[in-house]
Amino acid sequence: MLKLADARQLIAAAEAKAAEIGQPMNIAVVDAGGNLIAHVRMDGAWIGSIDISINKAFTSRAFDITTRDLGSNSQPGQQFFGIHASNGGRIMVFAGGIPLRQNGEVVGAIGVSGGSGEQDHAVAEAGAAAL
Amino acid sequence: MLKLADARQLIAAAEAKAAEIGQPMNIAVVDAGGNLIAHVRMDGAWIGSIDISINKAFTSRAFDITTRDLGSNSQPGQQFFGIHASNGGRIMVFAGGIPLRQNGEVVGAIGVSGGSGEQDHAVAEAGAAAL
Amino acid sequence: MLKLADARQLIAAAEAKAAEIGQPMNIAVVDAGGNLIAHVRMDGAWIGSIDISINKAFTSRAFDITTRDLGSNSQPGQQFFGIHASNGGRIMVFAGGIPLRQNGEVVGAIGVSGGSGEQDHAVAEAGAAAL
Amino acid sequence: MLKLADARQLIAAAEAKAAEIGQPMNIAVVDAGGNLIAHVRMDGAWIGSIDISINKAFTSRAFDITTRDLGSNSQPGQQFFGIHASNGGRIMVFAGGIPLRQNGEVVGAIGVSGGSGEQDHAVAEAGAAAL
């Protein structure tokens, strides 16, 4: 079970990566139930990304998939096109959400928003690696 | 009129198919009014698919069509593009929802979510066939 | 961790109680994350109670309390008056939701709706006792 | 202008108070725009209180008032009764939210949820005092 101390460790690693690439980010961590454990908005990060970071984390746990991969499957003509309208608008279909695994099981997810899709994904990866 | 006993029979058939293909699913059945009769989430199935299974069933009854077919009509450039924004976010435009017919009349619908579009549709079909 | 088989056992016990008192009910079970595992609407039960049963279960897990007790604390002038407006309208402040405990820990909740508050609570209790 | 470092300082002080009274809490800090800077859910705190802590902070900044005082004004028969239905369900009318002032100006707010109204308010006060 993911604890607040774990979430903080992941967020610290993600923040360090965001600082390294010079792009302030919103970073959120959810537990196995998809419920928020912790969120931070770095100084100067977009306010529109508060919701997105939290919901990227939710989405990655909701389907045990990165939001980047879900995004590929959710383009027009693809098998999950329209999934972004489900779950009360909480499904994010662009990069920045990554499931967190321990001993092969998904125990939560991290969501990052504040830059390009590539940047968000890189920062989320740095966070996930700290677990 | 679809009864709880019918819904359970459909769900059991759908579960058997899901077990056969090795993919845990959310399965929901709605009545002629589009209202939920029963829902199950098989152990290990995605939590993001709870809402989707219920709303695929709702959608299939709402328009008396499979969500796979509705999806084809709802791609960019097609006649129903944008329909996923209607009905308060309850319209699902990807495979897994199938209307239930008795004596030529739609009496409800089944919705399945938890795998690929093809898997979801196959499991829903197995459920519908049990009516 | 609550499984689908557990949820079905609880629902069966709740249904038996509902049949005994002669009032058809909606019955829902959620897991430790507040996410729906299973729902049934007994034949003839109110369609307005679908949402209520699911959200009574959610509420009981969200605050580890029966919705009857939360209701007492949420009347005008009481400390939680207004809590029903939180969590996107998912908080139910009247009887019928009961947390499920195993070895002293809350592992989920059951929610029942379809009759008087007293009836709903009695049916939920019968369900919870089957764990 | 409130920074992430400030929010963390407030949260640390609030956490210390929550630990002292032995009640795990959700703690959130918003800026002058009412937008979330940071949130933590202490281990064991209610998942229903995630939304409430964030929205108590939002409410306290939205009206530059503690949610305890707003609550007194929002009881049946009082001048603001019904305000909890505004702002898309984000207005919390029970104790736990406190505006943050610097040089006489409101620069944000703190919101706490996880215990009784009295406990939530005490923890929020401990947080606010750390500014």
C-alpha cells in the first residue's frame, strides 16, 4: 500500500527532473483505489494543469496504462476513441500519467502536467523510478 | 420486461466468456428505460471500466444500437461526431455495448468494459446470446 | 481485499432480508477504494435508488461511518451540515450505508436504498453480517 | 504571493497538530486565485475528505472567511442558506477552512478535513499560524 511518505519521495524525484529541464510542473500521486494521496504545483506552473495532473494519475490507475499509450488507442478511428468522455470527464488521453508497480502489482499512479507531452512523461518517469 | 434473474443469467454467460479469454471485465445490464439492473466487476478488472460498462449499456439502449456501430458513425467527419458530449457524458462510442431484443423489441442492453474493443464486444455478445 | 464472491454473498444476504420484509431494494457493494464491485436492483425497486445505493456505499467507505450516523451529524446546526454538497454530489446523509470491517479494518461498504431509512439500514445490516 | 515552499511549511505545521491530536487529516492550500498549490492525505485519513479539504480551502479564499463562520451564516433561515449549491458544489459550509493573511491581505487559504469540525479547525489554525 502506497503511503504519504512514498508519494513525497516520488514527487521530490519528479520535481528534481522538472527543475533540471526548467519547466515547472503539477505533480500528483494516487493510490490503488485511484484516490489522491498528494499533489504539488511548482511555482509558476499552469493552474489548468492542477486538474490534469490529478486526473492523469487517476486515469493511469483506472486502466493500468500510461496515458501516452492510452492516447494512442484513443485517437479517431482507434479502438478507445471517445473514452475521454467517460468517468465524468476524468480520463486524460495524453502523455504524463504512469502506473506505479510493486512486485508486479499496480499500487497507484503518478500524473504530471505543465509542459509538452514529452516533458510531462519524462518527469512522471523520473518520479515513478523513485518508488 | 427484463428481470434481475435475466440480468444475472446474461452476466454469468458474459463472465464465462471473459474467463475463457482470460480478461477480467466489468459487466452491466440495463432495462428498457436505460436504468441499471445489475453490475459486476470481476476480480482484477479496471476500476475505470465500472462507469464505462454501465454507460455502454445505457448508450446501446439509448439509441438501440451497438456501441461499435455507433462508434463508426461518430468518428470525425461522420454524421454523429460529437454525440459523446451529449447526455451528461454518458454516451460511449466504442465497442462493448449491445441492445437486447425479445420478439423484435429492444428490452434493455448489456455493456462490457475491461479489455480491447474486440474482447469487450465478444463478451457482450456472449452475454446477449444468453437471453 | 474484498472480492466479487464476497460482494455476491453480502448481496444475497441483503436480498433475503429485503424479501423477508417485502420491500424490493437496490443493493451495492464498494471496495476499500470506494469503487463499485457489484450492484443489483431487485424487481420492482425504485430506479431513483440505483444512484443512492451506490453512493451510500461510497459514502460509508469515504468516511468509515454508517450513513445513518453521518446523517445525524449533518442536520442543520450540526458539525457536518453541508457535507452532502461535497464530492460531486456523491455523499448520502440518510440511513442505508454501512462500512464493512475485517480484522478491525474497513475493507469496503454496502449501500441499500428502496424503502424507509429503517428498512434500508436493516437490509444493509443483514448484508454486512454475511461478511 | 504564496509559494509552494510556504504551502509546505503550513502543511507541515498542520500535520504536526493532527499527529498531536491523533487524527489523520487531508490538508490543502490554495493561492490568492483559489487554485490548489498542494494537498496531502495523511496515512489513514478519509478518502471522502480529499475533495472536502481542497474545497474548504477554495471556499475560504472565495469569500475571505473561515468555513466555520460561513457555516453559521448558511444555516436554514440565515442570510446565506443555499450557498453550498453554488460554484458547482465547491462551497463547504462547515469548519476546517481558514483564509491566509499577509500584511492585512488575503493571499490564499488552508483547508483541513478528517475529523470533527473542531479538530479540523484546530489543525487548520495550526497550519495558518505557520505563515
